[in-house]
Amino acid sequence: MKYIILVLLLISCGKKSIDPVRIEHSGLRAQVARIQPLLEWRCGLPTEPNRSDCSGDAISMAGRWFLDSGDVSRLPHVLASFGTDNRPYRNSELPEYSGNSFSRDALMGILEITAATKDFAALDKLEAYVAATGRLCPGDDRCDITPSMRLLMKEARGGKPTLAERMQDELTIQGEAVSNPPTYRTYLVLRKLRIKLDTGNVTPGYQAALDVILRRFPKGLFQRIIDAKYNESERKLASAATALESCMAKWTTAGSDWIGNAIDRECADASQGHELVAMAKWILR
């Protein structure tokens, strides 16, 4: 009996080898060509419309741009967002926020940037600050690092999680997939699952979490594209591409909507635009 349980545990935590799947979609490529020149940037990073200063979510948004679009040319702007003591900030204008100058979603951005660039300079600075202070920043619990985020940091460097780490993380993410509302909280779970794909750490346990999100919120394009990539399904990717093209066709100018608020909607056509272009590029490359 003990042997059977151990085998089941090992199966549940085993990695799944995934080959990249992409498709060609001329309509989607045309929408990228139309929208990308209209995107707004401040401090060299994505921003909301009509801002004269850097976005408070610049590093977080940059992570999605780097990882999905494959455009890593803006790395110097990310490195400029660290203080001389290696303290990470949300943008290179530094203390837009005097207390919560950083957060776990901004850490997610750094991890996505690391996965995209295979450059550890930003992660080195962040980890040096955490080693000195024990936190991401001064402030409330948004500056604390969860075990799940620590594991992502380990995996970003190619580290191998222990069986116990993997199982606990799978259970945590599965629990979040079951209970989180269709808001930014589920969006962060999806971003964790997205990073697992690029660091080579997809397992049946993480696939199960993604399946739960898809059953609860089947319309969202971000989870549909991740699912197509997890399952190496050109059919699913083509379906998501057609839906994304339709969504992008409705986009005219940058708005305040974004994917994090559209987990249960097929389209965020009033978004800032960066995520739409990034997702399209991810499908095409």
C-alpha cells in the first residue's frame, strides 16, 4: 500500500514534456501591426493611457509583455527600477509609492522577465534585497513572499523542487483555482501557470488547476491560450486566435480595462492594448 501511494504521488508530480506549438494567422498578424504602434509607454515600459508619469504597475505589465511577446529589448528599463541598495520599485521613477513600493504581482513580472530573457540581473538584485531584509519592500503583507512565489524564484534559476515542495505548491494552486473569484486573483494564478510552462515545470497537478479554471471561466482568452500550449493543441490555439482577432478588431484606443478584469469574458477590447498584442505574438511565435 505504501508503495502504491508513493507511485501515485510521483505520477502526480512528474513533469510533462511540452514542445512549443504555434500557428500562422494572417488576421491576427494584421491586428498586431495595426495596434502595436498605438501602444503607450512611460519609462520605457507599458503604461495606462493618459499618464504623464510611470505606471505603478510597470514592472508587472512588463513581465507579461516580455514573456508573451518575446520582445526583451526593454530590459535596461527594468534594471533602472532598482535602487542603489537593490531595493525593487514598481518603475524607474522610484518611490511613486513610499510604503508598498513593490508587491508580489511586481515580483511575478520580474520572474516573467527572467523566464523570457534568461538574464538573471534583475532577479539577482531582488534576491540580494530580500536576503538583506527578508521582504520585497517595507509595507504591509503585499511585501511578504509566499512559498509558491519562492518556488517560482527557485525554478526561474533552473532549480529543481523537492517532491514535498512540488506537492504543496500544486495543492496551493489547485485550491486557489477552485476558490478565487474571476478577478485579478485568478489572473495571478494563471500567470504562475504560464511561468511554469517557460521554466519547464508543467505537471499533471498544475494541469488540473488550469482545468478547474477553464471549467469555471471557459471564455477567458488568457487561460484558453495557456491550455492550448499545455496540451500542444493547434486546434485549441486556432480557436483562441480567431476569438482574439475578433477582440482586437474592436480595439481603437487605449482604455483602462485589462485581462485581469476579464477572466470570465472573451474580450477586453477597451484594454491598454499591450496584453492583446503580447498574447497574439505568443500564438504566432
